[in-house]
Amino acid sequence: MKVGFFIGCNTAFNRPDLELAVRYAFPRLGVELDDLIGQSCCPTSGTMPSIDLVGWCALGARNYAIAEERGLDMITVCSTCFGSLVRTRYYMLTNRGIQKQVNRILQEIGREYKGISRVRHATPYLYKEIGLEKIKEAVKYRLDGLTVALQPGCLTLWPSQLQADKENDPFHPQILREMCEALGASVPGYSRLLDCCGMGAMRSTDMERSFYLAERKITSIRTEINPHLIVTGCSSCLIQLDTTQEFLQKRRRIYYEIPVLHYMQLLAFCLGADPEAVTSMSRIRPDRVLLDLLLRYQ
Amino acid sequence: MKTAVEIDVNSGIGTAVMPKISHSRGYSCSMLNNTQPFSEIFDPAQGQPGLIQEIPELRATKILECTQCGKCAAACPLVLSGFSFYNKRVIQTIVVGFKDLILNDSSIWACQSCNRCTEVCPMGVDPFEIMLATRRMAVREYALPTTAIEGIKSLYDTGHAVYISEAGIPRKKLGLPETPPTTTTYHEALLEVQTIMKKTVLAELGLIPMGVFGITERL
């Protein structure tokens, strides 16, 4: 099985440890990754989408065209990339006029958008294509006794009608929970599970308000389930929840810290990756939690 | 004592005094004007009637389906964090025709693109599409925050909206190539992205130096 790896800006430049985790985990589950050489930004909603629909679709279509030339689908660990690419595909496939305009632009660079390849989110991709049983068999270290709090990531869930691997009920997401349980972790729910983390455009527009959302979320997680780790399905949530706790501590808003990992980092760890490497960019070190687990296997 | 949202019964579009998080949560005051309450009374007759036509032209075609039921607002992170112009109110303000109200506020640029509104809308309006179309309208009036311009410039210059030039060091430590296999490694790929961007409305707007229409970057 082979799939294109759409890396995404935040993963490539902010969290290369996450990129490493994906490159570690996927081949070990029997999925070969293609680099999609020459890929660009998805583009994210603050740039071309806020200027021109056709320009947005054209940049998205170029990324799709690279995958189509290789006959592959794309996977991404970033909800923003996923959401942007899902939408551009929807616009181009439902509106012939837009697709024609896009292909006229793509002609200039010798590419064409055909509408074959799809973009898929990495976690649901593994859930559907590999399955929980095979993941259970492949893991070296299990997370028994570990409590994790989930943060699925908005665009992984919504708009569900445009997605290929949608949840049965996006307001009660199951995929990420089942994936964590497959690794042995216990995954209790908490009241603000579906709340937004505050990353993205809100953080660049107004940090205070963005922190306010993160604080609500983290406080709810801590007071209701007090987990060992927060596990996200989205690279933006990962960055937001990992970095804001430091700010909130400085402002005396919280007096604790909970390490945050992307599901792919946790999976890579369970498959035997060096925990130091696949979490190397984390501000809040998950070392104690992960090394405790490793000690059991010594 | 101010309540969370005060609706002025005398006004047409419901003037609101947004809660300042800075007071209730102990944060310092924010830098942007979305924290300032607007408590003037607006006369709907003063609205600009043609405004509603602009939005479908900017590709949000279903705005007139909106019944102002408020489901989108109930799901919106902008509401949760106290921004003045969230999906429902943006639609309302456009329908009544107060362009300046939206342009003078940074709320639309804080939209998280989370698509909760699109998911819950019972009328199929796709409010997120309207937020984007409203941004497109604001861009055509050159009313956009500098962070947006920086993102667009970064996209044009590197092929990535988020680009960190120092990322090579941690990447190398992890045994990854210093630059990812994207436009940052392959110059021809970057030229493709730039060719595409030059063919869009962005070039006509002249927001960033692109070497077209005589706008170039000179250092």
C-alpha cells in the first residue's frame, strides 16, 4: 500500500518531530509514503481562500495534480490542510466552471486537475485501511494504565458531508478514541471535548481570546479526568495546547502541565520509536510518562 | 454592571456591548479593536442596499437562505471567546448593509475555519463560505490585518503560509532533510506556485510585490 504524505507547513517547520513520527509509523504498518515532491501550502484559509476562490482551488489543485501523477491519495496530519484540500476538491468537482478556470491556470505550468486523488486524514486512514486489530498486533509497547484526554481537531470532524472517512456522528467522535484504546490507553470523556483549541486565525488575530479558549479546554480536562497525556489528531491543536500551558502558568491561570502528543507520535512510540526523537519539539516533556511505560518492558 | 450582551431595543440591528474578557478573566487588554464595545444606535435605513449583492459575486451564493435562527452562532468559537462579528451577525450586518462595521473590526479575520457552523446550519447556508466571502470583500477594500498580508507574502515567497527559516536545525538533528520535499527544496515547484498566484485576483490587487504591474520589491 502506498500513499502520498502531504506534510503541511506547521508539521514541516514547527513540529518536524511529528513528521518523523509519521515517517516512522506508516512503513511499520505496511504503508509506504511518497514525498509528493514539490508540494506547497494547502493553502490555509487566511491566504488565498480569503482573496479568491479560483486562486484557492488552483493552488489546491496543483497539490492534487502532483498526487494524481503518481496515482496516489494523500494523507495529512493537519486538520487545516485536510479541510482546505477537502473543500477545494468539492468546489472543483461540483462546479465545472471553476474546474475549467483552474485547469486554464494549471495549463501554464503544464499540469492538469482530473479529480481522481483524495485527501485523507492520517488517523481515520489507518483506522479504515489498516484496522484496529493489525495496529494492536504491531505495537511493541502498550499503554495499559495510561489515561489520555482527546482533542480530535475541528476540520477532522466537520463538515462531515464533504469527507470520505467521516464519523458516524461527528458530535460524538469515535475514531480517535478507538485508536487510543487499541494502544491500551483508557479514554474517558470530558465536557469540553468538542471545544475549539483556539489555534489558527484566532491566535494570530487575538492571542488573549485564543488563550481563553485553550484555558477553558485544559481546565476542563484537568478537573474532570486529570489525564497523563492529551492526544490530538491535529498538528495545530498539538502546537496550541503544548505552547499555551506555558503562557497560562506564567499568568497564574493554571498550576500544572499536561504533556500533549499527536496521535502519530504516540503510535510511533508504541511501535518502538525513540521517545526522545519523536517528541523532541514538545515544550512540555512527556518523558516521565513515556519512560515509566518503557521501564515496565525492561 | 454590564450583562454579557446588551441588546438595544430601539435599534434595528441590535447593538451589542461585548463582554471584555480582559475584565472578567484578568487578562490585559487586547491590541485589536474587537474588544471595543460599539453602543451607537444604527438606523437600518442608513444601510447600503447593494451590499448583499456583493457576497454572492464573491462566491457565497446561499446567503439569502439564512433565517437568522442562530444555530451557527451557538456552535461558533468566535462567540465563545467574545468577538463582535461572528457568522450570524456578519450575515445580518451584510443584509442590513453596514459594510464599515465589519471592515472596522478584526472578527472576520479571527474565524477559525472550523466549519461547525456549516455542519449545523439547517438551511444549508454554509456560513463559513460567507465568512470567506466577507474577507474577500474586505480585501478588495484593502481592509485586512498585517498578519494576513504576511501570510500571503510568505506563501508567494516560499510556497508556505507558515515558514520558519531556522527549522533546518531541529530537522537536521532529527535526521530529516534540512528542508522538507516541498517548494522550499524544489525551486521549479516554487516558480509554479508563483505562476499560479500571478494568474489570480491577487496580482490585480497588488497586495504584495509579485513583479507584475510594476510592483516589485526593492531593497
